[in-house]
Amino acid sequence: MRRWLFGLGLLLAHVAGVALATAQDQSAQYPERAIKIIVPFPAGGPSDVLARLIANKLSEDFKQPVLIENRVGGNTVVGAQAAAKAPADGYTLLLAIDSTLSMNQFLYRNLPYDPLNDFVPITLAAKSMVFIMVHSASNYHSMKDLLAYAKANPGKLNYGIGTITNRLQAFLFNKLGGVDTVMVPFNGTAPMEQALLTRTVDFIYTSSSGIPLVEAGNFRALVKLDNRPLARLPNVPAISSELPQYGEVGIWLGLVAPKGTPQAIIEKLHQRINAALNDPETKARADATGLFLATSASPAEFNAFIRQEADRWSGVIKESGITLD
């Protein structure tokens, strides 16, 4: 019996050793062909711009094509579902937004993917700053102006949103500001900003992609939704100056891979993507487009961050009563 157990132990040790050697070999050879990054938003928006910055640098580093596939629809559900069903070999990644991984599970009764269990986190990629912006020809020169009109004219102002995070930001704004403004949803940031350009909407909740339009004189930024300093728009106040209880509410993006992707490949991707995000040229190009790059020290740190964000938003979503199915 002891001899049998000893033999079994040797066999298991051999199998474990073979598995480890195989994983190490996979990492050493990876990638041997093109990598695809699924972006669940239309081309031209901040998520797409970020993905292409990363893809360009990874392609140079890996000496393999890194392709972008825009899979739009269902509040990122379409893209996330496609990524979750992809082979777990490191050749399909998902650039997920906060709603993909930390909100959708509270918004859908029958979500076709599991945000916390169908993916392996790689790294945080950006923490975007969000602004409330109006057209530069509008009569609103400050948040005080906008709040005053909204209070005097319930239901008369409409606002554009491009993500569910924007919708939750708007819920908090209406609640804490004591106003009734009307939502106009858009399928991404780019069409929403176009609607403000044509004055189809009165104001928008948008990311740093709107900064160039402020600098060009098309938009006016009334407030930013966090307290970080911003050199490009130094005179834009934080929303806490008018609504102290609002707090800080941004939008973040990060990269994940399908569950089962070998850990050695995840670690290699983490290292190379972080190097890409910290590359001076990439950072300069990101700064020029108003992106705020960010990274995680490890995949485990990003995993903990995702779960912390899920805990943060579950109560807000329940209070809002928002559902998407």
C-alpha cells in the first residue's frame, strides 16, 4: 500500500511538473500569432482610442499584429459575452469598462456572462475624468446656472449619456441637486458629443475626450466629477463645490482575458501592457487625447479593485431602481 501511494505521489509530481513546464513553454512562445482586443464601444470613443494606443505598442513589442474588434451593444454585454466565450489562450482580450465588470450583474436579471468568474483580470488601464459639459453658446456658465434653471423648470432640460456609469452619475446629480432632468441615451461617447455639438441635448456627462472640444471653443465644462487637478482645464471646479455630498465618481477601464487563460500568459500580458501604458510616447499621446492612464501593480490587485467597485455600486443601483432587462 505504501509503495502504491509512493508511486502515485511520484506520478502526480511528474504530472504537475509537466503542466508547469507546459505553461512556462506557452508563456515563452506567446504570442505566435495575432492578438485580438474586443472593445465593446464604437470606434472613435475614448475606449477605442485607448485600445489602439495599447495595441500599437504591444504589436511593436510582440512583433505580432494586435487587432481591435469593436463589438457594440447591450451596455457592453455583446462584447463581454463574445470575449467570455473565446478560447482561453491569450489571443482574445477584452477592454472592459467599469459597468462590464462591476455593475452589470446588478442591472440584469439574466446576464449572459459572469463578470467576476468568467474573466481573469490583467490590469487597470485608465481612470477617466468625467465632466458635465454644455455647448459654448448656451446660457449656462456655471453649475449654479444649470442647477437654478433645472430647479425652476422641472423636466425641461435633457442630458446625454454614453454609458451606464453616466446614467448613475446623472441619478446622483438629480437626487442630490433636487432637480428633474431628462435622460437621452447614446451608444457611446462619440455620438453623444456630436449631439451636444448640434445642440440636440442641453448638457452631457462625458469623459476627457471632450477636453479638445472645450479647448476649441465648442463646449464649456461646468464641473468635473472628481477632485484631481487638471492642467489642461485648471479653472474647472469639482462638483463638490456645488454639491459637497456628491463625492468622486469616475469611469475606469481595464483589460481581462477569458477564464482559464494560463497564468504565465496573464503575467506576461500584465508586464507588457503596463510597460506600454508607462511608455513616454504612449503617455504623451494619451495626454493629448485627454486619457488618464493607470495601471495595477499585479493582476491580483486589479481583481481586488473590481470586487471593491462591485460592492460600491450595488447599493446605488438598488436605490436607483435602474434595470436593463
